[in-house]
Amino acid sequence: MKSVIRSLRILEAVAQHQPVTVGELTKIFGLPKSTVQRTLVTLNEAGWLRASRGDTTRWEVGARVLAVRPAAHQGSSLFAAAREPMCRLRDAVDETIHLSVPDGLRCMVMVDRVDCTQAVRTYHQVGDTSPMHATATGHAVLALLPADEVDEVIADGLARYGDATITDPHDLRAELERVRRDGYAVNRNQYLPDVCAIAAPIVAGSGAPVATVAISMPDSRYDPHEVDRWGRLVADTAAEISARRFE
């Protein structure tokens, strides 16, 4: 029990002081450096913490932390800005709408969902993760990242999840160029069989992607002739959420 409490205290300290080094945490808690390091590695493996992309000797909270926030307390600017536009998008297409955030370059984490009224629909739990290179949400983020960060994702390996998964680096870069041009990303069975999505990036004032909004649907209702319309709707929703975050 003491180790659990210690882990939670260290997680809280990282959230308060991030990005923070092992040495700084050691001073805060008066614990051996090896104990702090071991706790950080365990929390990292569980997805709660990650090494800072700007300085890998420092630690920061992972996106999974957002996924356990009760809906009643989702008062952050992102959740507050996204909920109403997500509901309107759901009403416009009657498909499930997802809000996801990147966990560094490791994966996308789904942090909120608005369900549709369809009897047959896609279902993902809040907190579910998905690979950057094989999803519409991941492509929407990657399309706005610097080339060296895309190269980093490619260097980690483009795992194949199905026949539609993009595993060739040239093809992935070409697809990201299309996403930049059109403003939305499309996934048809690239990650999970019979699951499709259309996603667009939510951006910060600097233009950096901080989240995505996506329409998720079973392949049985995916209509290629509707993709452009869906794409415009989801891109408009993402733009509205982006603007709302800074009002």
C-alpha cells in the first residue's frame, strides 16, 4: 500500500512541476534516486507518465491522465470547448463522435465520446489508445507535425494491423500531404476491421495539433460519396473547438 501511495504522490508531483527530473523529485520526497526512477518507469509503462519530448531526462504526465477525468469534472478548456460542437456533429451525422489527444508520438488516447442513436455502432472506451500511423486521428495530428517528428514515428516502425494499414513510409507521407491539403484524415479499416473514421485536428494558437475530433462508424455505413461532406463537417467542428479554446 505504501508503494501505491508513493506512486500517486510522485504522479501528482510530476503534474505540478512538469517537466521535472529524477533529481528534482528526489529532493522533493527525500527518497533514493533508484526508488524514484523505478516508480517513474512503472508509471511510464502504464501510460501515466512519459519522457518529455523536449528533454528526455525530464518527465511529464501522459495523455491517459485525461481519460480518467469524470465527465462531471471535465472543466478544462478542451473539454468545455468540445462538448457542444461534438453533440451538434453527432446530430448532423448520427454517428459516434470521438475526442482524442496525442500521447507524445507514442499513440492517440480517446478522452471523450458522444454516442449516436444507431443500433449498430462503433464503441471504444474512454482511455483506449490507438497507433498514430494507422488511424484517422493519428494522421490528423501527424499531418501538422514537423517532418523530423514524422520521421521519428516512421523509425519506430509502421506495424501492420490489416490489409489497409499504411506501412510504407512514402505512402504515409503522401497521405499526410493529402490530409494537409483537404483538412481531414480518413481511416477505412486501417487499424480495426470494419471500423472507419474521419478526423480533423484541433490546434493551439501556434497552429500545433493538440487534439482531434472524429466521426467513427462501422464499415457497413461508410459511403465514399459522403466522405467529402463528412470531412467538411468534422473540419468545421475542429475549427470551432480550436477557436472556442481561446475565447
